[in-house]
Amino acid sequence: MRKTTLLHSLIVAPLMLAGIAGTASAADKVTVQLKWLPQAQFAGYYVAAAKGFYKEAGLDVTIKPGGPDIAPAQVLAAKGADLTVDWMPSALAAREAGVPMVNVAQIFNRSGMMLTCKKSSGVTTSKDFKGKTLGVWFGGNEYPFLSWMGSLGLKTGGAAPDVKVLKQGFNVDPLLQNQAACISTMIYNEYWQVIDAGVKPADLVTFPYEDQGVATLEDGLYAREPDLKDPAYVAKIAKFVKASIKGWEYAIKNQDEAVKIVLAADTSGGSTAAVQKRQLENVAKLITNAGTPKMGVLDPAAYQRTVKVLMAGGSDPVIKKDPGAAAWTHAVTDKVMAK
């Protein structure tokens, strides 16, 4: 009898352990491609990973930093990620070009983009843009700007453009060195780089896109349309979105801790706690529905507003056709809200 018990222990126990190990390693893998380098703009995802929210949801998440040479749409098209964080203008432009991107959750519900100008350049209102050099990011970030200029009746190309478009690098040098009257800035990042460089707020004039009636949706989560036909995939992504929202809500409430987590993810060591704290404080202003059941849920009216802006770019609109409801879905966030 003892031999049978011993044999049972030698054979069955390891099998049970193997079964437990197999269950533990069966976490669903999710890879998300960020739009930019590790910073507080993406604090919610890093916090969700560091605090174990993804693990608790049964997920094995890989967060891929972005950069100046990384286009989220291209990564998604090449199946280099399950999801990407992208702005809706670039996502809809990519969709029209053939990449089947679909918005599955909208984290930021306000725009943080603006033009920042030196008053000494002679710019005080949008009527002063004509004849000026304006710095603009490309790689998808130019679309809201081009639509805005089109709505103002200002040509940005051709032999005799009304405004000279300077392809802006990801710094604020063109404004500091007076190479441009205005540059693109985010309320949570580049604007403060200008201030940190010694320029006084009183010497600047800003044009938030929200105030100009040309605001478009920014950081949202996008998936490939064919993948969304798989119920198991939708369920997996819903777990990711729910854990990410939990990460965002924790980050907003515990900003000092969230900043430490973000800095730990930034292997370049090129930032500071003060910079990231200030960024997170301003990012939080772009998530006005945090802590409510609506966080992460795309507002169809905001989608339509974005489409309207992108189609109003004069003779060369960003997108020529409204993709309609095919470009977004509530299938994922409905599952989030149902749990």
C-alpha cells in the first residue's frame, strides 16, 4: 500500500504541478505599440503592467515604445502588434490608404495639441498666419494642422503657399531660434519645453485646437478589423482595455508613484521626475471622464467631429470619404462595461 501511495506521489503529483504550471503560463499574450517613447502620455499602460493589473486579468502584455521612425499604422498592418495607440487622424488616413484600422477604445477624450507662437513674430490671431512659417510634425501628426489651414483658406503647398510649412523635428528649436513664428506643441510636453528654455508665458500666444473648432481625437486604441471577427480576440482585448483603464485611473490618483514607474520604463534616462509629473498633470486634463463608466468609450459625436475636420481641408482633404461605423466599434468597451 505504501508502495502504491509512493508511486502515486511520484507520478500524479508532478502531473498536477505541470497542470498548474500550464495554467499559469496560459496567459493571453497582447502586444501594444505606443505612439511615442516612454513618458507620462502612456502612464496608464505602464502602471497597469507594473501594478500587476494585466497579470490579474490573465494577460501577458508587451509594451513596445514608439519613436520618430515608428508609425503605429505600419506596425499594425505588419502584424507587429495586436493594438496600437494612435491619433484618429492618422488612423483614418491609414484606413483610407488600405490599413483596416478600427478604434476599439478612446482613452483621451480631449485634444492636447496646439500651435505656440512668439508674440514678437507678429502673430496674435489666426488671421496673422498668412505669410508666416509654421512648424508642423509629420508622420501622421500633420493632418489636423492641414485641415485647419484648409478651413482658414490658407494654402500650404504649391508654388505660392499662403503659409510656409516647416517640417518640425521633435523639439522646440525652430521657435527658440526664430526659424518659425509658431510651432506645434502638446499641452503636456513641448509647450513646457519652451517655458523651460526661458521664454515667458506672457511672450507667447497659444492656439489650442480645441478652441479653434478643429480638435480631433488623439490617443485611442486601434486593432485590425479582421481580428475583431474572432470573439476570443475581442474578449482578450476587452480584458486589456479594462486593465488599462484601471491603470490610468490609478496613475491619475497616484501621480508620484506613476511617475516613478514611467521613469523606470524610460531606459534612456533622458527625463526627470519633475518633467514627467508636470506631463501627467496635463495629460489627466485630457481624460475628463476618468472614474466614470464612460472612460475608454468612443463618443460617436466626437468621431463625427473628427471626420468633419479631416474632410474640410479644402481641395486636398486628409480623407475624402467618411468610413462610417466601420472605423470604430463598441464591441470591446461594451464587454468592459458589462463586467
